[in-house]
Amino acid sequence: MKVVIMGCGRVGAQLAGLLDTDGHSVTILDTDAYSFRRLPPTFNGIALIGNGLNEEVLKKAGIEEADAFVAVTQGDNRNVMAAQIAKHIFNVPKVVCRIYDPLRQELYNTLGLEAFSPTTIFAQMLKEQLES
């Protein structure tokens, strides 16, 4: 599977490493070259400096051939905008984005975006631990 990841923070770098280890073709984008230090030393994918909201940068990242796109920057708005570009302009089959705000996540899900909120997921996990 060819995957483009926008955001090389802790989650993006971890995901890139996991997918790369499993043999997937991974390109990870970030606006800050220093972020790529988070990638594991064994990472065989492509690390590309650029803004994932820029269509030319996305084309360089190989989005036109991508099977999946993941947006995991620190900004909900950036993640949603990039996810919409990947889904509606480049027709990427699988598009996922991280949204911190649970209310926005619900809205984006109703609009057809696959949005995950770590806030909601972690709160649910804590609740389950407390109730067990």
C-alpha cells in the first residue's frame, strides 16, 4: 500500500515507522525538517519538506498514486483541509485525519470524512478502565 502522511510529529513518525516496517511505501510530509528526526533510523520511506495543503507538494509526495492519506498535524483545520484535498481533488481511496475537538470530529464524520479524536478515544479508554 502506498501511504502519504502529513505531519511528522510523534503520531505521524510512529505510524510511518510501523507502516514502513510492514513493507508499505510511505512518504511523510512536514514543514519542519527537524521533525524528521523522530523517524526511526530504519525508516526506508521518503521524508519530504513541504506544506500538505499545497497541491504541487502533494503531487511530489505521490498522492496521485496513493492508496491512503493520513493527516496528523497539530492543527484540526489543516488536517481537515488536507483530508478534503486528498479525498475530493486527488480521489485517494482511504483518507483519515486526526481532530482534537470532539464536536468537530462528529461534524466532519457526518460530512463523510474519516476523522478520529484522540480526546474522545482516550476519554473512553479511561472510562472503561474506571468501570472495570
